[in-house]
Amino acid sequence: MHSLLLKLIVALMIVSQVQSTLRASFGEACDKGVRCDSRSSLSCSDGICQCIKPNEMTFDNTTRKCVVFSSERCSYTAVEILETAQEKRWTEKLECVENAICNNDGYCGCKSEFFENTDGFCVPKRSFGGNCTSDGECRLDKKLLCIDGKCACNKTEATFDPFHNECAALAGSDCMKYNRCVINAYCPRRQGYSYTANICTCRPQFKQSKHGLCLINYGGSCHPESSPCSEVWACINGKCQCHFQDHQFFNTTLGKCSSYVRGPCLENISFNDKDEDVVSFTCVENAECKADHGVHECRCKDGFIENKRMCNIAHGQPCAGQLCDEAANLICKNGRCSCPDFQIYDNSISKCRGLVGSKCILKENNFCIDGAACDSYRGLATGEGVCRCISASVTGPNRKCNSNGPNGNSAKLEVSESVPDLDAIVDNNVESFETTLVFENSLNITEILSPV
Ligand SMILES: *[C@@H]1O[C@H](CO)[C@@H](O)[C@H](O)[C@H]1NC(C)=O
Ligand SMILES: *[C@@H]1O[C@H](CO)[C@@H](O)[C@H](O)[C@H]1NC(C)=O
Ligand SMILES: *[C@@H]1O[C@H](CO)[C@@H](O)[C@H](O)[C@H]1NC(C)=O
Ligand SMILES: *[C@@H]1O[C@H](CO)[C@@H](O)[C@H](O)[C@H]1NC(C)=O
Ligand SMILES: *[C@@H]1O[C@H](CO)[C@@H](O)[C@H](O)[C@H]1NC(C)=O
Ligand SMILES: *[C@@H]1O[C@H](CO)[C@@H](O)[C@H](O)[C@H]1NC(C)=O
């Protein structure tokens, strides 16, 4: 070490005494008459020009100089003994290999985004997907880490953004650790909206997926590969829509696709051709998700009636909206699902039926109560009619036809004095007739049909 230093001092002293004579270059023969080019840090060793520190330097063909390998000493204190026996000291620096600089500690170090390979050269750090053995071999500026031998992003908080060629923080992750958030997300703190939040947040119109991506929301323009919809939507005809068009509709209040009765409520959906996700869907009102042999479907809750793939409220049950059993012709009246005026609920067929005097549709069979039929109204060809007793008249205050004994239709109907002539009223004005008579609308038909 001491002799090396002396030799170096000598070499450096030569540097300062360079004359304008021609010098031999690297690998060329040298002797007392032919000196090596000391400006290129060469010295004559065994008759050949070599780098002054052969083990720590290499000859750079481009600059035609000997340069110091990375992690080797590049800064020396030169000492000159003057005639006065005093020492003159100064710092001599040797050049480092390409992409390295002589650091303050006196050693060559790779510039940022270069790493030292096993030969002592500085090579560019690897980009995404490049081979690596340690984090230091991956580009730090791109926030890459060495994961399983490849430069990659930390999956728990980031993903590779191919457009910006770097790792981007996922929605829901700390954005201050990264240069950017995933596509379609922003860092609220950086945008100045808030000085506390530093979590990547999806921009409006984009929905945060389970995987922390911000994907196109319902109705947005999409492309299956380049701009995918969030996994809860499918890209259909260039727009993000419900996956199961025939079984779902978009509930704007919920911002979700709701499944009709017997539509899917839990489904494996392949997403981006890569991931498969179990996606859950809400069911229409009054329906719930039920599993049947591994298939999850929306079914009406107990006490509700399936009708046109919706769940309707049954007769007599409390109702808030208009979800009463449509097939039964029920409406929401006084807070309960009831038949309209002049109709009565028939438990045996779960339908409202027209009492005598009720409007009816001529071709609709069995709408009028037993013993009555739909009779054309005023002879007009409107297709509408009025329920009238088949045999003759009306009994009692309940607008029913008299029961005709065990065989049904032959006995004479009893006419009640208290009931006005129905035909006369109907002929006069059916509307006023309906409004003047208030009727119990949810009577038990068996009670009505029993003899008074
Ligand atoms: C260095 O350059 C010389 C000519 O310029 C060439 O002959 C030689 O092969 C080069 N050496 C290396 C190691 O590239
Ligand atoms: C990366 O490593 C793999 C396997 O070790 C090798 O086959 C491949 O050639 C390497 N790639 C590069 C660019 O060195
Ligand atoms: C990835 O990020 C998580 C969350 O910040 C952290 O706990 C974990 O140590 C990171 N993994 C690596 C390999 O750095
Ligand atoms: C949409 O969802 C809301 C909230 O659950 C619900 O009240 C509403 O009835 C739904 N709309 C439709 C049309 O089902
Ligand atoms: C989704 O698929 C996986 C594997 O293919 C299966 O184990 C799972 O039961 C499926 N889930 C549903 C809800 O279908
Ligand atoms: C209808 O009335 C009859 C006779 O009162 C009764 O036996 C029957 O249980 C009632 N049905 C309903 C659904 O209330």
C-alpha cells in the first residue's frame, strides 16, 4: 500500500511535468526513451503502458484514458517534497468509469439510476420487468423494487402505469410515496383541496375497483382492452352497462345494477380477461339473494309475490309505494294493498274481482264475481262493460249476486228494497255511481257469497 502510494505520487508528479513529446498509449511498448501517456493515467510496467492502478482501473477506449472502476478510490492526496524539504500537498482526482462520479468520500460511485455490475462498471438500472437481484438494480425514480427476480411495483399499494412507465399508487393508497396515482385517480393533497388527505382518490365518473384501479363508471365510454369498465359493469356496445342486460336494470339511486327476481345476485365474472371476481348485485326491492345448489339468485322475501320479475306486496299488507301485487290488480289504498273500489279480493285465485256495478273488460273472463258477468255498457263498442248478475238482480248492500242454491243459476234473485236500481244508475252515469257508493274493498269473498 505504501509503495503503491509512492508510485502513484511519482506518477502524479509526472503528470505535472508533462512535456509536449509524443507518449505511448495503453498496451504499447515503453521504456526509458518511450514514455507512457501519463495524462491518461498510464505508466510503464514490464515494458508495456498500463493503467497506474491496473486492478482498480480500466482503459476507456472512447476517452482513451484509464478510468477508475465504481467503488474504487478516485481521489488522492499528492505530496511533493520540495528542495527546501517542505511538503507540498494537493488533491489529485482520477476519472471514474462512464456513468460514475468521484464522490466526496473519494470513491467512484454510479450516478443515480445506474448500478454497479460485477465488473465494476455502471450500467443503467432496470426498468419494469427487468432481471434483478436486489432493489438497488431497479429504477428508484420509477419506484420499482426487486420482487421475485424482476423489477416490479409493490402490489399492495401500487401498480405499473404503462403510459408513464412507472409505478403508480393505487386508489386508496398513500400518494406521497409515489410520483403519481393510478390512471383516473388524483392525490387530493397535491391538488390543494385538502391538506390532510394524501390518499389517491378516483376522479368523478370513475369508480374504484376492488383492486384499487379507477375504472369507467356506468354509462361511460369504454373499450374492452384500452379503457375497461369497472368489474361491476360490462363494456357493451362501447358503453359500461349492466352485465346481465336481460336480468338487471340500473338503479340510479344506488348507482348499481339491481337484479330482477331470478336474476343473479352473486356471480363469477371474468374481468379484463385476467382476473375473475365474485361480484355481488343488489336485488330488486323486497327480494333477497338465495343460494340454490351453488347458484345465487334473487328471490322474493317471504310474504311477497313475484310478479313480472318484481316482488309485490300481497293483499292486505302495508304498502308505502306502488308495489302491490299487480297481477291481482291490487293498489295501495289507505296504507294497505287493496282492491280498487267496487272490487273484492278472491283468496282462492289471489285476484281482485269486480262486484256488481264494477267496470270490466268484456273479453276478460272471470273478472266479475261468481254469478255475474261483464255486460256491454250502454251498448258501446269500447270493449268495456259493467259486471251484472247473470240471472237478474242484486241482493243486499254488498253488490253480490244471489247464490242460486246448490246447482248455481236457476233460482230467482232476491231484490233488496234498500238498493237502488242498478241498471238505472249505470245507464245514468257510472262515474257518479261509483263515487256515491263507498264500498268495503277487502271483503272476504266467501262471506259475501254465503247466503244472507
Ligand atoms: C479500442 O479501440 C481500438 C481502435 O480504436 C480497437 O482496435 C480496439 O479493439 C478497441 N478495444 C476495445 C476493447 O474495444
Ligand atoms: C433474465 O433472466 C432470465 C432467466 O434467468 C433469462 O432467461 C433472461 O435472458 C434474462 N434477461 C435479461 C435481459 O438479461
Ligand atoms: C409494500 O407496501 C406495504 C404497504 O405499504 C408494505 O407493508 C410492504 O412492506 C411493502 N413491500 C415491499 C416489498 O416493500
Ligand atoms: C333503487 O334503490 C333504492 C334504494 O335501495 C330503492 O329504494 C329503490 O326502490 C330502487 N329503485 C328501483 C326502481 O328498484
Ligand atoms: C367462483 O369460481 C370459483 C372457482 O372457479 C368457485 O370456487 C366459486 O364457488 C365460484 N363462486 C360463485 C359465487 O360462483
Ligand atoms: C273468509 O271467511 C270465511 C268465513 O267467515 C272464513 O272461514 C275464511 O277463513 C276467511 N278467509 C280469509 C282468507 O280470511
